Amino acid sequence: MDLSLTSEQRQIRDMVAEFVDEEVVPRAAEIDAADEFPRDLIEQMGDLGLMGMPFPEEYGGAGLDYHSYAIGIEEISRGSGGLGTAVAAHTSLAGNMLHEFGDEAQKETYLRPLNEGRDVGAFALSEPQAGSDVPAMTTTAERDGDEYVVDGGKLWISNGSVADTVVVFAKTDPEAGGRGISSFVVRPEEDDGFVVENTEDKLGDKGCPTAELRFDDLRIPADRRLGAEGDGFVQSLKTLNGGRISIAARSVGIARAALDAATEYAQDREQFEQPIAEFQTIQHKLADMDTKLQAAKLLMHEAADRKMRGDDYIKAAAQAKLYASEISTEVANEAIQIHGGYGYTKDFPVERYYRDAKLNEIYEGTSEVLRNTIADRLLD
């Protein structure tokens, strides 16, 4: 098994890393402090082909394999966790829904501007009483001639307040449970009845707004439905499986940033007349952090490889996301410990890495839900 990157994958990695080092890292603390969506960086990434990495060139995408996409998300997240979330939600969730389930007209009209970075995408699935339990959603879409009338609300929607295209899930048959859910393309600037109710004040993930949305008699043309009525629940599960690979990549990127910061600090910081990196306790921390990081990367790439080959990757994606998310928090925590008191201040970036890392264990499948998924596949 050849685990080395191809020349194209190395070029992608180096290109994204250069952009992140020059444009993202210098602004990461500012983005975190202001908690403002950096649309100018999104536009720059669109120019570089980073907003549609895994999608075909015929729809404005970069035509990259899923390994390259994961590497791209890893590098972006190394610079800013919030920006990593924004790109992952835009691509893996909104973009993938259109690519996998949209017809040709929908792809040309809605996917192309997403891939080119002219539009920002969001994926509106969760509700206050329907997070992991998707069929419990109460948002409805009632057919009225050539339109659907949508009423209800969504919560925890990444990019929700800044998106130009939102994929919304609603019940077209409220009595049918999961089989009654359908998905639709919503254009907030065009569709009356789309309301941004609130944006959350979060622990981390700053720069990527997490919105509460409300739909009041929101009318959507019927030709904006993705697939057939009742397909939405299965569509959402398939999309989230792929999205978990990107969250594993975000986790790896944040963990890398934390390890790099801790390694540099340990070599610079002196106590008892020597760098603290000379103490075996610190060396062992760094060794464990790096070992876990490398294991997470392998799980991430195994899941990406299975997806690319068309194999069943549900368990692999769940394992990659579960392990990478938990070690990202652990590595960031150890990075703070190595920094000592300084690590608890905003003078050093490791406290931001810790705040950003924690989210990985919650969205797109909590650690508890992922363990259920893995166990189900083992026992099937």
C-alpha cells in the first residue's frame, strides 16, 4: 500500500499551505476576536479553486480527488478553525447535496457559483428538537401548485446568516416520518419568508456564523426540490457521511497547529537553565501528540480512499471523525499544558486551538452517535 502523496496532491498541499501562511494565519486572531465572516478570503479561495475542490470542472469545480480535498481542509483549518468549518459546510454539505442529487439545471444554476466562490452555501437540517434525531423535525413544505410553502425553523446552521444558497430539509409528508422528508434549494435574497432569527455566540469556531433560521410562508419553486419527494432523509445521511471526512480533516489541521506551536514553544521556553524540551516529560507529551495525530491522518485518508473507490465508507468515516475529533481536543489541551500559564492567555494561539477543537466532537455526528454508528456496522 502506497501511502505517499502524488505529485499533484503535493502541489495542492503546498499551494494551500502557502495561501494559509500568507493570508489566513496573520488574520486568524483578528477573525477570532471580531467573529466576522471573512468573505474576502472566501473570494480569494474561490479564485484558487478551493471552494469546489472535489467537484467536476464542468460545473466550475477543481476536479480534485477526495484526498486532495481533505488535505485542503486540513491546511485551511490549520490556519483558522472557523474558516475550515465555513469551507467544509459549503463544500461537503451544500455543494455535495447539489452535486449528488441535483439535476443538470440545478447544478449549472446553483452548484457552479458555489464552486467558483461567488456564492456561499449552507445546509439546514438540524432543529431545536431534531439534532441527531432527524425524523423528529417539524419544518414542513406543503405543495401549492408549482411551489412549496415552507414553515418552521432550523438551528445550528453553519454559514446560515451569510449563505447565498441554503439546502433546506422539510417534511412534505408529516405522517411518514423519515420517509416524508424532502430537500430544497433556498435563495435567501430572492425568497420572501427566509428570516435569520439569531446567530450564536460560541466558545470557538469564530468567523463562521452559526445561525438560527425561521421560515414564514417561504415559497419555493417546485423545480428547486432536489430529487424526489421523500428522498431527503437518505440524502442527508449520505451527505453527512462524506462530511465527516472533512471534519476529520479539520480536526487534523487544528491538532497540527497545536503540536507545531507546542514544539516551538518547548524549544524556546527555558526553565532550570535549559529548554523545557529537554525534559523527558515534555518529550513524551510531544511524542504522544504526534503519534495520535499521525494515526488520525491515516484514518482520514482511509475513509477518503474508500469514498473515492466507491466502497462502503460509513464506518471508516465515522471512525476517522470520532478519533480525529477527540485527539484534536486532547492535543490542543496538551499544547496549553506545555505552554503553562501563557497557554491560558490570548497572547498565544493554543487557547484558540482548544476552543476550536472542541466543536469537532459535536457537529456532523456527536462522538456518542458515531460510536453507535460504528457498533451498528460491526454488529450488522
